Amino acid sequence: MFLVLGLVLADIGNQTVTVSLHEVGGSQVADAELTTDSSGVWKRFRSSTDFKANLVDGATYEIKIESDTGGANDIANAKIILEQHTTGEAITATEIYHQYLNSNQSHAQTGTTAYAQMSVAGGSALADSKVSSTGTSYERQWSSSISPADEVTYDTELSLDDATYTEKDFDNLYDADNFVSGTFTYYFESTLRTPSANNMDVSNSWLIIQITDLQVPEIVIFLIPVIIFLPKIVEWLIGLKKKGQTLIRV
């Protein structure tokens, strides 16, 4: 299992762009860096060196972009990519982000506190999912633990008075059948601000799914007895061969 950096980026052409992962308020993560070409078109880029050992548990990270000419650039997204293989470590816990709002949304209403909550599309709000902010700069806000229902389509609602909410129509179906067995904990998160009275902005919202105690796949469970007893089986077969016996006669 190892981690690499991936992103979608377009530069203005005739320049080389370096993208790197940094700890917020700290230094660059060693090996978490890539350099783009100068084509000026949208492309997907990926680093090549595993930097898992260079991450710090509990730290917050951000992307920094640097151009060799100082020109402008557009970046669509950046992510840490986890590649798991059949050898070495296995994943026993993970965190999944189930996207709702994926672009900036503004909302005008009387009030000075920005509210966002997860709701059934066209229906009621999901209990305990409400988050809020009074800051003029964007802030990431987590809800307390929530309990979404399987096979239900959810959306994000916004409000400035915590009484009347407006649904934003970024629907997404939650389907628990698509996930492996394990222990699940759910949270709603949104990045929001109130730049001025009676106005709010939200840059994103998502359902965070934390999964622990991931189960061993069934095929592996079936193979465990074979793996345990394989040496004895081989020893028994060798013993039969030495004695001149055969297992099957035609």
C-alpha cells in the first residue's frame, strides 16, 4: 500500500508548474510533488514516489502551486491516491467522502449566521446534521454523528435564519450495498462563510463515512483452512508417492 499525489490542472502554456503537498503552517511533505508540462490544456497528473511514511497522523494538509514564470493556472482538484496491492499492508480503516455540493453556492436571506444541513431530497432534514458559521472567511464545519438511511437520496439545504431552508438540488443517492462490511460512523461537513449580512457562500458539502474494522474478504476466509493445512496435505501426498500408492485408479 502506498500513497501518491494526483490532480487535474491546466496551465496557460509555455510554463512549468510544480504542485506539492504541505502541512498547513509547516513544510512540504517529502516526495509529495509533481511537475506538469507546458501544454496549456487540462490533463491529469500523478506523482510516482510513495510518501505514506512522510505523513503525520492528525495533521492537516494543503496543496501549493508554483509556476516558473509566475503565470496564472487553473486547478480542478487535487487528491491523495491510495494504491493497495496484494502484498504488504492491508487497509483496515478508511474515510470516504460522499459529495453533494461540488461548486460554490451563494444564498441570500435575512440573517448573519450561515447554516447548512443534510436533508432527504425534497423532504425533511437529517437529524444532527446541521452545521453553522459566522465567519467572513471560509470555515470547514463538522456535524455530530448522524445516521443516514440506506437507499435514500440526500441533498444540502442552506439558511441564514435557521428557520427557512433552501434545497440546492445537488442530489446524491446513499447506497450502503456498495460498501464492504465494517463499523460505520457518519458525519456531515460543509465549508461555508458569511461575507456580509444577509449573504452566505458554501464551497462544498459532503457526507463523511468513516469505516473501521474492515472485514477480510470472503474468498480469503475460504482459503484460510487451505493455507493452514497445505503443508500437511503436501506431506501426505509425498508420503503416498513414496509408498507407491495412487489416489485414483482408472
